[in-house]
Amino acid sequence: MEIFVNLTLKCLYLAYLVLVFASFVRICEGRTTNIRNRGHRGLAQRCVCNAQCESGCCLISGTQSTCHSKARLDHRCSTIVFRGKYVGYCDCACGQGICRNGYCNRI
């Protein structure tokens, strides 16, 4: 009887994990947020995955995930923080670049 109970509990836990994963996938389907392409003026919307960001990508910054503008590698950028927000693009090429000498460069 104990083996049957343990097996049932494991199956219920597995079903729970499948439901959690399925709900996460549903969150990312078809939902987008309107953010401006200009990182220094656009408001970063909260997101879970890239599909929620109309342009750019969903990046973790601190304790929350927000949509960031996708600055091209030759665009101007800045790492200066003013009033808690970056001046210029927050992330170069959605994490595929680095802000060096005021321009986005490859890592």
C-alpha cells in the first residue's frame, strides 16, 4: 500500500510540474508589450520571455525582468545611471554586446 501511495504522490507532483511549465509557455504566447525603440526614453515593461517584448528582449536586471531595447552594435550607448535608470541604451544587442567608449561593441 505504501508503494502505491508513493507512486501516486510522484505522479501528482509530475502532473503539477507539467501544468506549471504549460502555464509558463502560455504566458509567452502572443502577448507583446509596446516599448519604444529608444532605450533612454522608452519605459521598460515587465516581462517573462522575449515573446512579450514587441522589440528588443527580456532581460533580468536586479530582481525583475524587463523589456530592453535592442541596440545595434554600432549604436551609441551609455552605462551611466541617472535616477535609477540607464542613460542611453540599457543593454547592447540584448546582451550580445558591451558598451565600450560610448558605442556598442561585440563581447
